[in-house]
Amino acid sequence: MAVSGIFVHKSRSILTTLGIVIGITSVMVVISVGESAQGLVLQEIQQFGPSNVFVLPGKEPKGFTEGFGTLLNDSLKQKDIDDMAKIPNVVGVVPYAFGTALVSFESESERRTIIGSSHSSQENFNLEIESGRYFDTFDVDQKARVAVIGYDIKEDLFGQTDPIGKKLRVKNTTFQIIGVLASKGQGSFVDYNDSIFAPYPVVQRDVLGTKHFQRVAVEADSVENVSNVVLDIERVLRENHNIDDPEKDDFFVQTQEEVANSIDMITGVLTVLLGCVAAISLVVGGVGIMNIMLVSVTERTREIGLRKAMGATRKSILYQFLTEAILLTGGGGILGVCLGIALTFLAVSLAHSFLDISFPAVISIKGIVLGLGVSTMIGIIFGVFPARQAAKKAPIEALRSE
Amino acid sequence: MKELIRTEELAKIYENDGVETHALRGVDLSIQEGEFVAIVGPSGSGKSTLMQILGCLDRPSKGKYFFEEREIHTYSDEELAKIRNERIGFVFQAFNLLPRLSVLDNVMLPLIYRGTSPKEREQKAKKVIELVGLSDRIDYHTSRLSGGQKQRVAIARALVTDPKIIFADEPTGNLDSKSGEVVLRFLQDLNEEGHTIAIVTHESYVAQSARRMLHIVDGEIDKDEVITKRRIVAQEGFSK
């Protein structure tokens, strides 16, 4: 009976469903995309163990825009690296110097990221070698012009040719390719597939023409010692940089926890902002549902009167309208969830192809529950409440209404 | 004959902004099984109010109403709904069909509230639809039918529950005279077969086709007469 009610009032049903679909879809996409991005970043961070800390040049950024300043600051030098390695409880110091450069092989040439580091960067980034080998301490000490290339670079520049042993020109320097990385997804600050890894002394001297590092990963021997190590790093660097006042630090140390927190905060703010947009569309959808439900019940007062005259009780009228509302909003809800999932995947793949950020699509249960819950509630309340009023009337009164 | 309906001092008072309107003032009447009663009177006389109370669509303000000896005036909404569903059939002036449902669905409607199985619903509905001669229109939406056809669907819907009495409120009021005749003829036929029928009308030629006439004036029974020269509506068959 309720089902036939839905098909009988097609345009009303379609409009109601549309309101719900729009509401749920928008809420779901926003929350899912937000959580996907968050998931990506957190996963990226977890990859470096919790006993790792990062030392970055410049002042600790307080907002979004200040973050770029750290890339240009040149306060972290080789001496700092060497001194930090001497700190007790420090088991590894991995410096990073990176930039983009024109990379060419025979007639092919493209701009790519080149990352100069020590051999430990392989472990740091959890890089797997597809063929050849990663560079080792010897290569670093010898300032060997060797490079390990990302999977996509191999595909783009070499195609079917085996790149191992081939000469690759990076800016004006020739590197010998010693290894190819296995294909790997996007990282938070590097696209491994599109990068070249090489010993940092050569990258600094021959490609970047700099003597500083943009980032240094320091590993403590245990999680418990991280805080001590941070204090030691600050002490050593202040001494090296002749700083007395911690306010004037030209570097800062980030623990994994802090990184996670700051990223969590940024994505959290974004999710809230986008969530507001979604909430507005949910409200708009809800108002639509509300309107259509109210109008339709008013329109159907005569029908209610007739049904009562035919022996329908108040309960059976309520039951009918409740079932109709649930089927409509539920149907719209399921449609909205499907559409939301589809759009989330679309958004993720668009982000991948246009912005070159790849992250796994996370379907937000929160979004589904929120979207479904709110629109179903609206549908039921505004479908059933007026129906209840109409069902209360004496059948003859309802029958007489125009 | 068995008594189907009895009222004692039945009164209905409507209150509107403190002004009381006495629609019925102490009606005593009795209707036996198998009767064909026409309730007549000018508009505002209270004849529709009487029918609504007898049809359990409304409640009396005072007085007693017995239907098959049941004390209807004490019944709850739910109990009234059950009586309407199982014992009473209605035919309205405005047909009151659900326009976007098929003939079959409209006729099956009362059976839904009785919990009849879908299969039995369809069987019963098909039987009465055949009776009113609309088998070939069974899947039509009722909005596509003519007025006379609509009223026949309404009669089929009233009949499908096999009620003790059918109340018809101005059943010919919205019809042209030819379609009206068909409907009246049909009600007469049903009465011949033993159905109890009460028809509310303000037109004397319609009332003349009944067997008994109750004149209502100012909420009271003015005259209760047996129609001696009953008008038998010509057998025309249903126009299709």
C-alpha cells in the first residue's frame, strides 16, 4: 500500500528523494574526502617510526603560509649533521636536500625532483628496489655520482631499456643509474615514483648548488629517549648557530606526535569548513523534503478521510505514511550513499590526475550515518507529523476538506 | 424482519465560536434489514449529519445509537473504524476515489484494512467489478473514467466488503440524468437482492425510487412514509 503510494505520486517522490540524495551525497563526499586526506598523511607519518624526529630550518610555522619559509632557510649545515650524530642515544641522522632539476637521457628530458640524502633514506622512506641497488655509505663518502630512479622515471625515460648502468644527466652532471625503485604511492612531500635519489653531497654541490639541508631526520634509540634527544639537538644547534635566546631559533624540531597533531589540526579544520558547506546542503535538502512532505500530506487529507471511512484506523494511516516516508528517505538515502561513494572515488582520482596527490579513498562511516540519519529524520518527522494531525480528524471532516 | 438500526433521542450539536447549531434534535428511528430508505430534506436540514452518524463517520452529541444491538454511541474511534470496515459501505456524491490508482486497487481498498489476503482481495474485487459492469476497465486509473463509471466503481467498493448497509450520500448529485438513472437502477437491484440501502438526497425523483422516505426538517423527523407508488427505474443496462 505504502509502496503504491510512492509510485502513484511520482513527481513528489522524485523530488523528495532528490533532496535526500543531495544532502547525503554532499555530506558523505566532504567527510570522506577529508578523512581520506587525513588517513594518507597519518599513514605517511606512521611510516617513520615514533622514535624519529625532524629538524627543520627556520622558525616553527604557526600557520599554513609560514610553512614555505622553511624550504628557503639555509640554517642547517653539514656541521650540524655531524654534531647531531654525536648526541648520545641518537642512532641515525638522515639529512635531506632536495630540489627540481632538468633530467635527461639521450633525447628525452623532463623536470624531476632530485633528493639528496644518505643511504638510510631507503629505510626512512621504506623504499623497495625493483632492480639494481640503493646507494650505500661508501657512495655517500666518495661523493659518487650514482642515482636511484623512481619507477615512473624509468618508464618515461627508458621504456623497455634496462636503465641500470646508463648515464643520466641531471642539470649539468652525469649520474650513473644503479637502481630502480619499485612502484610506490604518493608520499606526503615526495612522489617516490617521480623522484631521483642520490647521495646528498653530490646533489648539493653539483645539482642544487647549496650547502644546507631542508630537513633532517634524527632517530633516537628508543621512544622514551626522544624528549632528551630533542633537548640535546636544540642545545647543539643553538651552540652551533650562536643563539642564546630560544625565541631566536633558526631551526625547529618536530616529533612524530607534533607532526601528526599539526596535520590532524589542518585536516580537521578543513573537514569542519567543508562540513559546514555540506551541512548547508543537508539543510537545503531537508527543507525540500519538509516542504514536499507537508504539502503532500495536506493534499492527501481527503485520501486520509476516505481511508478512514473505509475502515482504516488512526494507526494504519500513520503506519502507511511512516512506511512511505521511510521508503522514500531510505531509498533516497541508499542512492545518496552510492552517489557519495562514487563521487568520493571520482574526487580522489581527480586529485591524483590533476593535482598529482594520490591517497586512498576512505568511505566515511561518520558521513553515511550523519547524512542518512539527518535526512531520514527530517523525512519521517515531516511526513508523519502532519499525517498524524490528519489522522486525528473525524473521517467526515477529513473527507470534506478540499 | 430484523432491526438493523435504532436511534433514541439522537442529537448533534455543532459549536462554532460559542454559537451552538443544533443539526439534529432528538431523532428516533428504526431501520430494518432489507429496507431501502431515502432520507430527504432541504439543505441544512441535518440529513447529511444523520447519515454521517448512522454511518459511524461521526458521533452523536446526545442520545443512543444501536447498530445490530451494539451500543455505537459508546464506541471508541478504533471500534467505529472496525464497524465501518466490516458492516458499512459508502457511496459519496463526489465519488471519493483515489484518482491515481486503478479501478481494481480502489475497489480492493477496504479489504486491506480488514487484513484480507491479497489473493482473496483481488478475487472479491473482480467479482464486484464484474457486477457493476466495469471488468474491461479494471486496470484504468479512475481519473480516466466518466462520472457514471466512477460512481459504479464507488458502488463496487462499497459492496466488496459485503456490508450490512450501504449509505449513499447524494449518489446522483454529480451525474447527468442518464448516468444517475443507471446508478439508481443498480441500487434498486441490490435492494431486490436483499441489501439494506439508505440514500440521502434532496431530489424527489431520486427519493421516489426508494421504498420508504424519511423527511428531515430542522433536525427532526418531520414525516416517515412508505412509498406506495414506487418509481422503478428502467432497466437500461450499463453504458460502457
